[in-house]
Amino acid sequence: MTLHSINSAGQTELSLEGVSVSFPIYHGGSRSLKKSLLFRSSGGQLASDASHRITVEALRNVSLHFRTGDRVALIGTNGAGKTTLLRTMAGIYEPVSGVVSCSGRISPMFDISLGIDGEINGYDNIRLRGLILGLTAREIEERMADIVDFTELGDYLDIPVRTYSSGMMTRLTFAVATCFAPDILLMDEWIVAGDAGFLAKAQHRIEAFVKQAGILILASHSSDLCRQWCNKAIWMERGEVKQFGEIDSVLDAYTKEISATAS
Amino acid sequence: MTLILNDGHRKHQRPQLVTRGGTGFAFGMGCSDLRDGLTLWPLWVRLGWNDILQRYRRSMLGPFWLTASMAVMVIALGILYAELFNTPIHDFLPFLCVGLLVWNMMSSFLIEGGTLFTGAESYIKQIRLPYSVYVYRSSWSKLVILAHNFVIYFGVLLYFEIWPGAVALLAIPGLLLILLNGAAITLCIGMVSARFRDVPQLINSVVQIVFFVTPIMWKPELLRGHAYIADFNPFYHLLEIVRAPLLGSLPSAKSYAAVLLITLVNAVIVGAFFARFRSRISYWV
């Protein structure tokens, strides 16, 4: 294994080279130890069955390169591999073959309510959530006033969050998720919801948040959002990059194909 | 396989992360996973605490319910078995008490290992954290539970007016060795159970048998001619290096040698296993 030295100049970068990801299908029986042991012990015929495991190729030979300032929309039909690609970029799935290298702090905004514990109070949830995102205890305390201020929850932060309404919960999770500036921001669908007053505030905040990020990758089905936020686009189809380029040309080609198949 | 270069969380540092495909043993990755996990101690200390508190939320005794139920078990079994085996209770009950406390921790490493990664699926699928974080979290909460239960030991010491003396301090390195082995085995079981979902059931039934085979409710002297039953039982030796000092005697050199051997074998096998299959965990859960 060789050390893969990435530029030390301090540029945010994200690159994928020949990345493939495939999921073996473990369903009920094939996943159990019994089957594996039986396959081991019972002759060649079955054993060859066991090794011919069915796999789903979620990403096939994907090579991409992003630099600071890239705002990339990830488009494609359901099951095209958008989420898998995002998770591979975030280091959650390590590729079966190929190399993913990135330099910069990644913020995966897939599920912003991750790690919320209903039984503990708002403040403790903010601390817990901050730790999960990789902030140090000091960084969290520094941002605490700002977060508390943004949520407008006041005294509610002293009681367990299971008593919160879903709107209040959104305020809390949203405030924590956007409290620090990541170098690379990965988003699976746009995440703004709440009452009208909050919506405007959240919109404002996320604009600032996104602008600070070095690289944005946004998977979305809304072409308006993509056009609003992104300057580039990747069109995924069956785990492969079908097209990568300027936002308008890719989106136009994509909508044309979609409408052609629909009619 | 992955490579993390300088994955610090400082503002001035730029964390770098390289993940690459391929099979083989990635010892460097495994080691940096264990090390990065350690630096995230504020996270797993908090998660471990929450795990315990969650079970006893809004109850009056809180985590001391663990202590209360354990105390009832120690007293009831202590009195019953002292009668059955015809041994003096001031000798048998402290023995049973320490044995049960330590066994309780060892068995929870085995049993809860099954849900180590499958129970953390929502985390694993949403954010990249070192996998060792989940191991430290579970080991830490087991240590906290042991600390709660330890109150019973002091109660027993007071009641029977026993004083183990300075030799009791030897229980600390013994406990560390149990924690080390427990963490390794729980990691191993966690990985295997993520892949093969029958393993937790299998382990549950094995643990029950081990409990009866290990000298916890009966004294090893009862074995007479069948001493091998204890000698070849790794759990006996792990138990002994904590139990003997707490009861005021020195563990045998044989037990120490056995534990060191167990630790070595455990570390090598689990280390190799982790290096080889670490990157597959997120696919398995």
C-alpha cells in the first residue's frame, strides 16, 4: 500500500478515479452462517453457487474531479446511484475498486436528525450532534450562543427534545447542522422545512452556509434548485456517469431524455 | 481499503481522506481507525452514558437499578448455594459476589457484541466515524455498569468484615486485561454478526453454558480430579486475575500466563480480521 499524497497547498479537492461500488445481496437465507457452512461442506456444485453471489453494481468505473468553487448538481432517475455516489464521497462506503481522495472537512447532510436523542435536553443534543459532526467540545461551546439564538427555542432547550413539535425539532437540527463551515458539503435533497418565518431565516442561513463551502455536491430532482445553486452537473445512469459538464447543457439533455421516455 | 492522512479536526489543518478499493490486509487503516477513535473520546463517553441512562430514564433509582437487582441476586444465590454446598457463607458469598460482578461484564461483552454495528446502522450509513468509536462506546458503558455494581462488593466487605489488603490493587491491571480482551472480542463478534445474522443467537446459548461450566457459582476446589475443566477454560483465568486479588489472595502464575496468552492470540486474530474486513462493515449492516 502506498501513501497517496494529496496536494498540501490547502486547496479543497475531491477526486474519484475508476471507482466501483457493488453490493452483494444478502437476503434471508444467503446471509446466514448455516448456508455458508453447508456450502463449505457439501461438495463443489453448491460451493460454486455460493461464490456466484448476486451483486448489484451501484457505481461502475466512476472518475470525477472537483476543485474549490465547484457547485455540482447530481441528477438521474431513482436508483441511478446518486446516494451511493454521495456516500462513497463521504467515505461511508469504501470503494470495491478505484480510489477516492479528498482534502478538506466533509459535511454529509444526508439525515440532519442523526444522533438526536429524544430523552436528553436541547443543549445536550446540540453538544452530541456537534461531536458527531467532528467538532471539538470547545468549538461547540463557541458556537452555542449562535445556535441557541438561531433556534429561537429559548427555555424549551432545557427540556427533553421528545416533547418538541416536529417544527421545533427541525429548528434544532438545522441550526446545529449548519453551525460550522465545511470544506465539502454533500447534500441529498435540499433540506429546508418549517414555518414561514423560519423558512426565510433558514433560506438565508443555508445560502451563507453553501457559499462558504469549497465544494457543493447536491443530489436533487428539482431542476430549479439545481439551476439556482449549481454551475456544473453530473447525470448518473445505472451507476455510470452519463454526462458531466456545465449545468445548462446537462440539464437540458436530461429533461429532453426524460420527456422522450415519458411520451 | 482506506488511508487517512492527518484526519485531524483542527481548523487550521485540512483533513485528508483517501479511500481505495482492493482486498487484502490494511493494517495501517485499522490502526488509524483505532487511534482516531480514541481521540473522539468526548463522543463515545457521551454516547455510552446515554446508552445506560436511556434504559433507566425517569425511574427513581436510575442506573442503580442495576445494582439493586444484582444485589438481590448475590444475596439470594449466596445464601442458597452456601446451604447446598455446605460451605460457610462468609467464605462463599464474597466469592460468588465478585464472580458474578466480573462475569456480568464479561458476558455482556459477548452478548451485546451482536448488536455493536447492526444497532448503530443509522450512524454507520450516514456519517463516517472510526468503527472503533462503537467499540469504545460499548466498553465504556460496561465499565460504568461495573462501577455501579461494585457498591455491592464494598457492602459485602463491610458486612463480613473482610479486608483484602494491598493485594486487591492487582485487580486493576486484571480489569484492564479483561477490558482489552472484551473490546477485541466484542469488535470481532460485532463484525461477524453484521455479516451473519444468526451469530448473536448462537452466542447467547453458548454464554449460558459457559456460565455453568466456569467456577462462578461453585468453587474450583470442587473439581478435584477434573481440574482441567477450569484449566482449559479461558474465562476462568480472566475471572481469576480479578477475583483472587479482590478476595485477598494472589492469582496463580498459571492464570497470568494463560491470560497473557489469550490476550496475545485475541489481539492478533481480531487485529488481522479487522484489518481485512473493516471496510466491509458499512456494506454489511
